[in-house]
Amino acid sequence: QVQLVESGGGLVQAGGSLRLSCTVSGSIFSESALGWYRQTPGKEREWIAGITDGGSPHYRDSVKGRFTISRDNAKNMGYLQMSSLKPEDTAVYFCKIARVNDAYWGQGTQVIVSS
């Protein structure tokens, strides 16, 4: 059974940093793409960063240069290093892994950036 658990969220001042972690149970992580998404109340969940199973990262324009996605296949872990945080980064952050025929989500972790 595949399960994802995010951690590392919290309250941080604008300009600060946080590192989110995504712990994946099961044996499919290394063959899956990893993505990070975020959602605020009343809005759709939005993709912010992804990394392929081969390690190629991609970012939403609004987080380029501030966020870094990475993965450690040996540990079944994914990460999102967030720097220069802004109040508009406040959201619940979710990780997702996906293969061609399936996808799995975590339950989310709250990030609050105070001004």
C-alpha cells in the first residue's frame, strides 16, 4: 500500500525558509514522478514544482529561484526547500507521486507566512 506523509510545515516570517518533506511508503517511489502542490481556501489546488523519476526539476514561474525540489530515492523521500517566503505562499502544501496509470497524494501540511 502506498502512503505519502508531508511534514515540515509551520509558521514563518516573510523572507524566511522552510523545508517540506514527503515520506513515501511502498516500493514505487523511484519509478514515479514527484510533485508539490498547494491550495488555499476557495481556490483550486495548484502545481508548484515537479521532479521526474530521472531527477529533472520543473517549477511554476512564481516560485522559480525561491523553491527547490529534490528527491532521495534510497530513502523514499521527497523535499521542497522554500526560501524567501512571501505571505502569498501561505497555503496547505501537498505532495503527489505519479506513474502512467496511478497517482497518490499526501494529506497536506500547512504553511503560514506572516508579514
